[in-house]
Amino acid sequence: MKKDIKTPIPAAIVDRVLEEYQIKDLGKATIREIVGIVNDIEEQSGKKFIRMEMGVPGLEPSKVGTEAEIAALKRGVAADYPMLDGVKELKIETSRFVKAFMDLDIDPKGCIPTVGSMQGSYANFLVAGELDPKKDTILFIDPGFPVQKQQLKVLGYKYESFDAYHYRGEKLREKLESYFREGNISTVVYSNPNNPTWICLNEEELQIIGELATKYDVLVFEDLAYFAMDFRKDLSRPFEAPYQASVGKYTDNYVVFLSSSKSFSYAGQRTAVVCVSDKVFNRYYPNLEKRFGLGVYGKVLVGRVLYSLSSGTSHSSQYALAAIFKAASDGKYNFLDEVKVYGERAHEMKELFVKNGFQIVYDRDQEEPLADGFYFTIGYPGCSGGELLERLLYYGISAIALNNTGSELEGLRACVSQTGKERFGELKERLEAFHAHFAYVDVSKC
């Protein structure tokens, strides 16, 4: 940072904190490391950041959920261990919810609560990596959630990835098949809507994934953390099209992850549901029996893996999620009405960035304009993601670099959840100051 530039956050404080963390390239810093850096700068400067680095829900929790959970606690469920595979009400209502909003038929026994989708993905990664000794690699359709790759590093499993930006539509078929035909891919993973770009795989692309998954006997892990939050369509009507798009329409080899955190603003209770297709749940794998003493996917997932990880999911919060799903399926609770504000924020925030010299990195969804949602991506001329992130810290703005998400493009992921409209004026001032200082400036001299 040029010493003669006066920034909203004193440069000496930012310099000192960055020196303490000893991260040479912020483009490689984890989300939690960025959180720590920003927390320290805020504490030392006394100034509040525009925080866009972490996907923390910024809305009040669902009243439907909290009231049901309070009622469950008053009934005394906190005194009892929950069943490993989940309370009956949640299993039934999850199956019904999936039918109402995805038009998929999944037996309640395959709807299993987990301690957030993080545990759901970890547990299923663990099982998927043991299905077949020859299939020892998991494939990510990136950009994606960085922590899922960290989970595989902890497990000691191999993974590969590619950036979907260059392989939309029919191009996706050739790219996927180039991996699948090698015979070492057990599972393909993606989020939809996508974290961090907010692109949405369409029916054509999901059909391609499904057909190839069936052809090559590959599992598909579909992360729907931002369920139905493609606000370009009204996906809020139960048992009516349009539905949340899913690979489950095109293959039986799938597992869906439903999170309570974003679409239902119920993040703090760490409750999610893994929905395993009937075929996968009941399928016998010889290598699973050799490894775990049980050979059926669903039995291994519940009785061996989830039992070892947490011995069940919070009892009372399962009743909260069951009530949310039931009210939504009954047509009494439009959960999307409560979270549409994220799309409204994204629209206005993107305009502020673009007016001040930034570019939207992932700006199209094939031929359609990109949806406004929980995340968007930004870049600035002449800056790598790490350089841009470091610069913005002096202006009280935080995000994460796209490098960590598997993106091949330079820039940042910005989350809108912690920035309400009351702070847009402050964001505008900081961006204007940033652009005034850096427009047309040689990066090497900064």
C-alpha cells in the first residue's frame, strides 16, 4: 500500500495484523483465516468492516422452526438420545418435502439428519471412497465449497476438479466423460445454485450428468445448500412445476444434501438432511462389507459412519426442521419469501461495485443473465484475487479469493448476507475511495 494514501482503515493496523498472520498470498488463505484477520483488524481499529468473506445467514431464524423446537424441548426430548437415523416426523416430512419441491420419490428411510451438511458430505465421502478399490478419486465440478476438499484431505482421499465456466451445456458431456472413462471416479460433486459463482446447472446439464453417472456407475453428490434460491423462477409452490432442478430426474445414483442454514435461516442448530436415493441406500457393495462389516450403503452410512461421528443429530432441532418442511409442503409457509432479500441485496451491491471499476467475474449463466442471490464474484483490472483482497482490507471490505474454490479465473467471492441496506451508503463511499486511489495505477507500485 502506498504510504501517502489515507485509507478508511489505518494502514499501520492492517500491516501489523497481516504481518502477524504470516500469510504470503491471501489468495490461498482459508475462509476462517480471513475471518480471523478481519476480526483482529476490527478490534484494533474500532471500525466495522463490510464483511463478505463468510456465508453466514443474516436473517432471523424461521419462527415455524423455533416454535416447534421450543415445544419439543418443553416435552423433554433433550433428555433422550435421538435415533441415529432420525426422528420419524423428520424422515416423513423430508420425503414429502422432496416430492413437493423437487418431484423426487425418496423413501423416508433414506432421509437421514446430520449435523449440518458439512457432516453429511464428510460421512458420504467416507463411504463413497470405499465402494470400489479401483474407484479411488472424487471429482468436483468447480468452482465449489473449499471445505469439501479439505474434508477429503483429512480422509486421505484423492480428488480432481475442473472449472465449469468453460464447459457449459453439451460441452459438459465430453469433459465429464474424459474423467469417467478412466474408471477411477467414484463420485462427482457440485452445488446448485453454485457456491461461489451462483451459476445454476440447467436441466440439459443435469441430464448429461445423470446419464453419464448411470453409464459409468458413478455416484452424484448434489449439494443444495441454497435450495430453490434461483430467484429467476418461482420455485415456492409445493407439488407444482417448476421444481428445484435435480439430477435425481435422470439417474438413480444420487445423494442430495439439504441444509437448514440458508434457505430456512436455521444455521445455528447445525441440522441438515441427507437424502439418499432408494437404489443407493439399499445397494450392496462387497468392498463395504470387507471394510466395515456391513455391505449395504445406507446401513454403513448410518450404523457405522454417522454413529462414529456424532451418534445422532440434535434431537430438538430435528423437530424444528420437520415443522418447517411440513408447513412448506402444506402451502402454509413460503420460505422463499423470507430469503428473497438476498437477491435484492446482490443486485444493488453488484451495481455499486461495477460503478467503481469492478467487473463481475462469472457474469452469465450460459445465455441467461446470472441470477442475483447469496453470492456474486468480483474482479478488478490488473489484480489477482489475493492482491485485490489485500487491497480491500485497507478499505474495510472483506471477501475470499476465487483461487480457493477451484476457479481458474482471478477475483473474489462476495457474500451479501451480512450487509444490510443500511450499510450500502458506507459501502459506496469505501468503493469510491478505493477506485479513486487505484484506477489506472500500476499494481507493481502499490
